[in-house]
Amino acid sequence: MLIKSRREFLKAGLKSVSALGAAGALSHFGEMNAYAAANPNYKALVCVFLLGGNDGHNTVIPVTTTKQNYSQYYGSRPSIALPQSQLLTIPAGSDVYGLHPRLAGVRSLYLQNKAAVVANVGMLAQPIANRTALLAGAKVPVALYSHSDQTSQWQSSVYTGISSSGWGGRVADAVAGLNTSSQFPEVVFTGAGGLFCAGVSTAPTSVPPGGAIGLNYGSLTRNSAAQQLLTFDNGLKLVQAANGILTRGNSNAAALNAALATAPTLQTAFPSTGTANQLKMVARLISIQSQLGLNRQIFFVTLGGFDTHGTEVSMQDGLFAELDPALTAFYNATVELGVSQQVTTFTCSEFGRTLMANTGGGTDHAWGSNHFVIGGAVAGGAMYGAFPLLANGGQDDANGRGAMIPGASVDQYGATLAQWFGVPQANVASIFPNIGAFSSSNLGFLG
């Protein structure tokens, strides 16, 4: 980034603070094996957040189960139901479900026991057995069906309202002692940042798919002058604090780019899409974790466009056509790097969508939804949680339009991931303050 004027310098500095992160510069880069497999104590969590509210009903579909079959699904949303002949079938015990036809890669990983479905996950204040219990006055999260509120709650696990930290950041706080040899942030977002990444003491950093962005003032003289400006003591504490963040961030970016220059060339082919480019950068960062001195890393990847109020079938088809190859390539890259057992990828979305279609060929904001967990440590080839009864106005419907009451909470979903990551069970409640409302803090999808 070439900066010519003082005004451009100040504007670029402010824009770059979040991209460069607030962590200090890396203290050293040893002559180490670039492959993350050199560190048997390493683990990473990769959150893929589907912004807008993914329709879980056209993601995982009952074909023949003990509770229901394809006919019940089709009858509940005939205008947007996927043809049974196009579904990619998967077993779940004695039941058979179908995945969206664009999810061939996820299906392949599921059949290899490297992926699992976690059914009907959503934000809950307490367990709600059915519609009758809900109508009898069960406590529910604030502002259900609101994008902003439910995004905040999914990412913070705080159902009562706004939080200053997310559960991903708090998980990083809890395992910070495992990263004592590094000053580089253990939480990285590659696309749009989110509350998920912010801890109480953990400050995340942004690393775009093209690499960390350092500031270039155009010449050695300008660079030197800029450094003098950043270190000049003008007596203003706020300015001095901002200068310190920018200085450390710029040094951090330079160090990270130097480390990335030593990263192994991945042989795994990634598609040329936004999601795949984000996940490719995650794979590259994992490949240099030994140089970064990290035993734990958390990544946040985003894909937008899931607010499908109209023409949902074609919109979701295009989104899954981007998502599935990206997830598959990333898993293959972890195999190439020798860390497939040490990296767990999982999907999130602020809410599901109504079972009933609207007049525009889409669906509206709802509640619970189905999600995928992928990785070598996953107890895969199985479904976890309780798949809902697909009936508008049925026992699992909150509002008569097919807004499914979640059978598994965000707290349980996150706590299962956190415990695999190394958070002691005794410390889970400090990250998920409402976990005590549920009978179990572990859904069992990770070994």
C-alpha cells in the first residue's frame, strides 16, 4: 500500500489497525519444519459462518426415518422442496437422510466418518421440549428472528442481549497458557470479522486471503519519518495508544508475511472463490504454526447471501456450489499437512428458516437449523441432536410456519468444540454462562 500524504497516512493507519491486529511483533522464527504436523500438541478450530440464516430444511432432508419420510417434508414446502431423486443419501443409524445435491464433498466426508450432522441447533435460554412447553411460557432468547440480535447471540452464547466478547475469543482466553511461546494472535478472521473472535483478554487479528497488509510509505525516507511520527510523544494518551497499536500491528504484519514466505506450497487445489481463498489462507497459516509458536488457533471464515426470502432454490444452489468444494479442499489440505486429526471445521448461521415457503419462492427467519462438523477427530458418519418433526404447526414448530424449536443449544454445540480444543470441563461455564441450564455440556460428536 503506497501512502503519499500525511492525511493518507492517518487514514490508512486507522483502516489498517483491525487488519494488522493488536498483537506484538513475533519475537523469533526458528528454522523449523513448516508442516504443522511437526507439533503433535497443535489443535485448530475453524468456524465457517453462513451469514443471513441458512435454510437447514433444504440442507438435510429426511428420506426414510422412524419419525417421518420424504413425503412429509415435501408436503410441508411443495413449492421449494428438492426432488427426492436429486438428494445425496446418507445413513444415520437405521434412518436415511438426503443432503442437498451440491454437497457431494460433505457427503463423501460423512461416508468416510470424517463429517457429522448436528441437527436443529439454535440459541436457547432453556431446554424446550415442544410447542406446548413454549406456549406455556418457556423462557426464550431476546429478539428471536432478528438478524443482528441472533448473530450476536450465536457468536457470544449470551441469550439476554449484547455481549462485549464472543465464545471463540473466550475459548482462546481459556487456553492462552498453551501459547506462551508466541505473541501472535491465536484468533484470526479471514473475511468479515465478528463478535465470535473477541475475547476478554484475546485480541483477534485479520489476515485477508492475500496475506497481512503492511504499510508502505513509498521510500526509506518516508518510512523513517512515519516511524518517528508514530513514536513521537505528543502527550495525548488516546493518540499514543493508537500509535502503539499501529506500530505493533505493522511489525506483526511484516513478521507474518516473512513467515508465510516460508510456508510449504500446497499441492491441494482450491477453487478460485471467496470462501475457498479464505480457507486456503487458513491452511497456509496452519502450515506455519510452528514458526508462529502456536499450539492453538481459532479461525473465522464467512460466506454471505443466505437471507433467502425469494428464489431460494437457485440462490442456495449457488451458495452451496461455492461452499462444498471449499470445505472439501480445506479438509484435503489438512490431510496433506498431516493435521486432519488436529483441525475441526464447523458451520454456524444466525438462525434457520421457516419450513413453510413464502409467496416469493423463499423462506423467512426462523430458529433451529442443521450444521456440519468436519475433521479427522469427528465421530463422523452420524447425526447428533434431535432432528425435528417437519410439520407446519406441529410439535416442534414455534410459530405455525415451521420455525423449529432447537433440540440442541448453541451452548452445547460450542462447549463440545471447546472441550475437544482443550478447555477443561470445569471451565466451560466461564465461557458458556448458560450451559448449566442443559443436562449435558457435550453432544458427543468429537472423540
